[in-house]
Amino acid sequence: MRRLVWSNTFKRAFRRTVRKRPMLRDDLEVTLTSLADNPFAPQLETHKLKGELAGSWACSAGYDVSVIFQFVKGVGKEDDIFLIELGTHDEVY
């Protein structure tokens, strides 16, 4: 299992999202657990980003919520996942 590294921006976005929409908390936790276990699980719809966000990846955390992340060198064999941003499509892109 990969280690998730939360950026300060991601922490604020997570708190903001859960405060606005508390019903999303469980979905977000399941998504983050799945991301750590297998970042390319089909239900995550993980895809590479282009343009200003080139080098980053995005996955779905529900109908209208996306998680932006990057793979970074970790201590073990697998890369860690650096969580950058969380929000609706308009908020993160």
C-alpha cells in the first residue's frame, strides 16, 4: 500500500468539502483508501492531466468531486502519492 502525503492545500480543501457536504466524508475516505491500495482501480477513473497540470493525475471521488495528485519517490519500492487538490471540476481545473 502506498503512503498518502497530504499537502496543506489538500487538507484545507478536504475540511471545506466535508463542512459543506458532510455526506461526502465516507465517499472521500473510501476513495483515498482505494487510491493508496491501487491508484489505477477502475472505480477511481484515474487519468493523466495535461496543460498547466501536466505531470499530475486525477481520480474521481464521486459524481462531481476530483482528487488531483502526483506520484513522488517514497522510502520503499512504491512511490508515495502526494495529494494536491480536492474539489469539483471547476474548483480544481
